[in-house]
Amino acid sequence: MSGRAPTVSAPAPSWWARLRQGLWEAARARGLVTALEMGWITITGGLRDGARLSGALGRLKGPFAKLGQLAALRVDAFTPATREQLASLRERVPPIPFWRVCTCLEAELGRPLGEVFAELDETPLGAASIAQVHRGRLVDGREVAVKVQYPWLEASADADLALLHRLMKRMAGGPGREAWFEEFAQSFRGELDFAREAEMTRAIAARFADDEQVLVPTVIGSHSTSRVLTMSYLPGLSLADPEALQARGVPQGVVLDRIVRAFAQQVFVDGLFQADPHPGNLQVVDEPEAATRPRVLLVDFGLSQRLDPELRREMRQGIYALLQNDLDGFVAAMGRMQMIVPGHEDAVGRAVATMFERLRGAEGGALALSGDRVLALKDEATALLYETPGLSLPPQLLLTAKTLSTVFALGRELAPELDVMKLAVPYLLRFLATPDGGAPAA
């Protein structure tokens, strides 16, 4: 299954390794490790050093790594240099020892490892802020991917979030940050519940049940708990490895077409989407037909979002205003989405007027913009957002914008000859035409 020999029993660590890991987890659960680590970073000026801050957040995992990942998107709160370093947390979080993973599995599933797995790969497929994933094979022969939550996270959540709250006030204090952090804390607690992720995975899988070219893993409920998530496994070629795709002769334009349509469907039509479409979470099924009829595999639904109906209505109102060049209507929609901190309406209005001027000269209007032009405008808006006080994005809106911009940017790498905006427009038009109470008043 990998370069290392698979195993069906937990390896026996030395007494020293077990003691050291146990003491560290106990101290971590009580907030002692985090207080020392972040205290040292703060005292020595590490909060202004993106590399040091990223390293500390990655070691601490949990909400620290998660907040670092999200902070990398906060153009209204952090410098570009700091955001670039924090973005590395998306893929570079150190894993916990394999023996500890095994003891967690036995405790959660209530059975010895050998009664559940015929094989379990020691090398993780990946390690992230909340969990790490191992490939395995059940005793009934099914190939699976097993996501195991770090064992101290639930116990440490309160202390971790309290410390992060204090740090956020020092790093990015200002209007709107309090509400943003409250939403972040609520979202993090939700991600700790793998039953929720299983539900989201099943719901998104149901949307693509009739689409043979877009696949979502099957949740195996009998081998899942609130802290272990077992899913079907398919060998995949990651989009993070373009050389492997080229070596297999995978038509990247076809892959891009399917990815763009899949995410446009999720965001605009379903209002339920996988909100972390970085290349490591997008794969092509590794099979002989990949060179002629590639199938796309979406993985990792921990950050999935179900858009609030009120937010969808206001998004629709804002897009209507944009298409009609209605500056006042657009700013009003921003206000209803709580994007403008009271007292900063004039400054935000001037910033938005600048962006409207950029769009005014577009031939055919906003819907006729190319994908590259949309990304260029996104970069301009990003810079403007960073420079404009009193402008704050709600987490759901931030993740929606990030998801779409990530998919659009993927087009430049996979198939720059394709216009991703043209692929997405039919789904956007369906969103605008949906009669859910969001149409503008006559």
C-alpha cells in the first residue's frame, strides 16, 4: 500500500515515548504547552515573523493551525508576507506518531486493531490541523481512508480558543474582529464533530450521485465515530503533482472543465460546497481510462459549508446591483451582510466605487469578463480590502469567495486556454434566477 510495511496491530512504543507523549498531551489539553509556546512567540516578537508564527501554529495544531490557514485569507487583517507563510499550514502540519494513531482507533472503535483492519499504512496520506489520514483495508476487503482526530483537541478546545482570542486582539485588533472570531470558534467546534463531516460528505455525494465523472468518497458509518471517519478509498493522482498527470497523459482541460462545473454547481445551485479546493483535495482517479475519460475525485469535507439562506439572498441582491452598475444597491447589500463596520460607510463606499469604475469599461458587462480578468480584479479588490478600514468579510462569504477564486486560479495552471468564467456563468445565471425570495423588488 505504501513504501512501508502495513500492520494490523499497534506498534509498542518504548516506555519513554509513551510517557513523553502522555505528558505532552496532558499539558496540551490543559493549555500549558500552548501558553508557553505562544507566550514565547509573543515576547520575542514572533507574531510579526510569518515563518516563526507558522511553525508554532503547525506544531500546536487544532484551532491554532486552523486559524493560521484562515488568517492567510484575511487580506483585511494581515500583511501579504505573513499571509504567504501562514498559507503553508494548509499542507505542512507534522503528524503524530503512528502508535498513538493506533491507540486512538482502538479506543474509538472499541475493538483491537486486528479485528477491524487487515492492513493499515503507517505513513499518513496527509496531516492537517485537526486530524491525519491513513490508508487501510478492512477485514472484509474494502479499501479505506481513515481520518483520525488528534486525541487532545476536544479537551483543549476551551483553553485554546481563549488564548487565541487574546492573541487575535493583539495581532489584528479592530472593528469587526470580535464577531469574526466568534464565528471562527463556532466553526472550529463544528469541525471537531466528524459526524457532521460525515453528514456533509453524504449530502454532497448525493448531489453527484448521477454524475459518473465527479466522485465523492462513501462514508462507512459502521467504522466511524465523532472522532474517527472511515471512507472508501480510490487511488488518485493529485492535482498538486502536475508531472504525474502529464506522465499518465491526463487531459488537463477536461479535468478543469469538470472541476469548475462541479464547484459552480455546489456554490451557486446547491448552496452546499467543499470549501477547501486546494490541489491536494482534488484528484484524478488513477485508472487506465484516466488518459481518455478522467474522473475527478473530491476529498476532505471538513470545511464544507451550507450557505445561510439569508446570505444567499443578499449575495443575489449584490450581484444584481453589480450587473446593473448600482453602486448604492451594492453597498446596501454589503451592509446587510455585515461587511461594513458602523461608522465606516463613507470609506467603504469610496473603495467600492473604485472597483465599479474598473468594471465600467468591461465590454459586455461583468458576466462577459474572462476568468483571467476576474482574477485580476480579485487581486485589485484584495489590495483595496487590505487598505480599507471598516471592511470585514463574514466567514461564510470569505470561504465562498476563496473557494471560487481558488478554482479560477487552478485554471491558469491546468489549462490556461480555457475560460473558466464561461464555464461558471450558466450556474451563476441559475443562481440569479432562483425564486427564493432573493429577487430585487420591482
